[in-house]
Amino acid sequence: MPAGAFPQGFFWGTATSAYQIEGAWNEDGKGPSIWDTYAHTPGKIKNGDTGDVANNHYHRYKEDVALMKGLGANAYRFSISWPRIFPQGTGAPNAKGLDFYNRLVDELLAAGIAPFPTLYHWDLPQALQDKGGWQSRDIATAFGDYAGYMAEQLSDRVHRFFTLNEFRNFTDTGYRGIETKVGGGVVRLENAPGLSLGPAELNQVRHHAVLAHGLAVQAIHANGKKGTQCGPAENLQNAVPLIETEEHIRAARAATRELNAPFLTAMLEGTYTDAYLKDAGRDAPKFSDDDLKVISSPMDFVGINVYRPSMYVLASDNAAGSRDMPFNKSHPKMHSAWHVLGPESLYWGPKLVQSLWKPQAIYITENGCATDDVIAADGNVYDTDRIMFLRAHLTQLQRATADGVPVKGYFQWSTMDNFEWIYGFGDRFGLVYVDFKTQKRTPKMSAAWFREAATSNRVM
């Protein structure tokens, strides 16, 4: 195997989400989502941007699939808009909404690109939010029903489904807001629906989210064609050993298990950790043994989004067995305020997931960075920092696969510039530059780098 090569059959993909690119927010029977509501609320999104049109992917999907083929991608992770399928969240399905995803899947397959749909990427039907959203236990059942319906409709052509994307982001940032320490400052993150719940209510929201995942796993396996696979796409909270010796690696492993206690740990172990419940005290979520059995329904793979280390750790003789090290004020970072640079996270993230839970397969469902992109006088976009980022991270990922970590694919975030949530259209994550006034797409230099890596199956 050539130096830097990935295993045979490795998926090289790019990723997007429905609200961020589709547009057509109120067309063909689609119901409103919480992001439609939130983005239309003055003061919530930078520059007053919305996803009403975004990349107009709903109408330009054929052009966009051709772009993906030109990138050398053999897989595409996209999300299905729940309110486009069920405008009220439940009830009768919207045939025109389903038809769009049928056309998209067929277009991808014709281009030799494997479809990897995500069933929930934050755009909850507003009708369900009006009934309590993720605060209501009923939402878990509604999501399971929706997941089963999509598996029934698409699994003749789609073989792998992701259930929910980034549990912590849509629960914690949507229902409380979180603060991230970066260097000497603090970055506050908030997402739709923009609530500020207390800790007990938030923990119950978290529980309903993982319960929804478990019900979706059961429904996909029950309603999909034989062999249909599924798993989550979680924003892994990963502890990276600052020094790579066995005692510090053990500390990072234990810290990673505890950092993911409300979500991935619960899904893969069928329990909430003692430390999580003790720390929550009277604010712990209310649950039953049957809930835990559903939450830990056997999944076929684990998807993890990895952008940065959550923390660096060293072993310690304290009760936790580790101590986290603050990022130095001068620690290098990418363009986004929250994005400290730590390529080794793409080694230790999947490595520790394998060590802790031994999944059959792992997918890197998101990895990428925003850059301050402009089109040069010669028509090119010279995003050298993104190429540096991709090379450094994929070198670490190849190190993981060489160590036997069962990483089956990598999805770069994102296919093209898009609506970047509360940052509007200001932060550009794409391999393809988008002029949002004209909708012209221009592949960047990183697109050429990605194409070479994907077609040769190795780090370039």
C-alpha cells in the first residue's frame, strides 16, 4: 500500500444539510421549521441572513451533483428536511417533498455517488416545536415514525442512514446556549429555537434526543430493506492526550467517555455514567430501564464529527484521573472564532471511540474549516489554509486506519459555501465558492486537492 493510502473501498465524501443549502423554504407543501422561524426573527442571524434561498439547491441539485462528481467524491452526506416530508411533523406525508429526495438519490447514483442521508440536521418542524419540541417525550415517537417511513421509501437505493446530527448542538445550544473557551476569550453559541432552559429541563431534552435515536434505529431496521444500516452523526467530544504515553492515553480515554456521557456513551453502553448522574443530582433526566434498552438499540456504525480537540489532557491523581489543559492564548486557530487547530484530534477521536466501544465501523461525518475566501483577479480561490487543514487532518486519519481503526469513510464539510447558522453567509466552509447573489459556483484550490486525494485514495 502506498504511503498515506487509505483502505480499499474507502468513501471520500462531502457533506451538507437541508436548511443550509436547499432554499425553497415554503415551496411544494413544505412546512416551516424552527430555523425558518429563528432566522426570520430580527437580530438572531448575522446580517439578517436567512436560508430562504441559500444555495437554491432544491432547484439546482443536478448542477451540484455534477460538481460533486467533478470533486472525485464517491459519497455524499446530505440531510432530509423533516418538514418537507411531514409539514406538521406527523400525519400525512407530502408527496412533492419525498419526490425531491427520490430525484436527488437517483441523480447521485447515476453519477456513481453513494447517498448517505441524515434524517435530522436541526430543522425540526415548527408544528412540533409548538407542542413542546424536544422538551416533549412525544417527539421521540414522532421521529421514529418519520425515520421508519424514510427507510421504507428510500432503502431500495439507500443502504446507510444517519439518524440525528450533533446531539449536543441542537439540544444544548438550542435549549440553553453554551460557552466555549478559546484562548483568553469566551465564544457563546446559540441555535434555534433559542431557549434558555434550566439544567433539569435541558437534561430531559437530551434524554428525549437519544431516545429518538434509539427508536429511529429500531424503525429503520424494521422498515428498511434487508441489510439497511444506520447510526448517529455525533459531534464527538474528544479528549486528546497532550503527551502520547500510556498513562496519558488512559486519561484521555476516560475523559472522552465522560465527556460524551449524555449522548454517545449512553447510546453505546445503554446506561448513563455514575459520574454524570451524580453531577446532575436532582437535575438528572427521568428515565426507565426500557428507555435505556431503546437508546442502546444495536447500530451498524458510529458517525463522528471532528473539527478540533475538545481539550488536551494529562493523567492526574485526582478523582477523575485526568486534568484538562487550557488552550494557550497563542494556540493557532482557524478562521472561525471557536476553531482551535488540533489535527491530532482526527487520530485520537476515532482511536478512542474504537478503544472504548469497539464499533464495527466508523465514519468521519464532518471535518473541515471556514476560511476567508475571495475570488482572485484570475478567477481562482486560493484557500491555502484549507488545504493545510485537510492535509494535516487526513494525515492523522490515515494514521488511524493504518493502526487498524475501522474508519470506512470521510465526509468533508462542506461541499460548497452555505448558510452557516447564526453566522449567516459570512463563514465559508466549502470546497466550492458560491456567489449568493448570482448562485455561481466556483471550485476552489482545495477542490483540486480533494479530487487528487479522493481519486488516488491517499493523502496528497
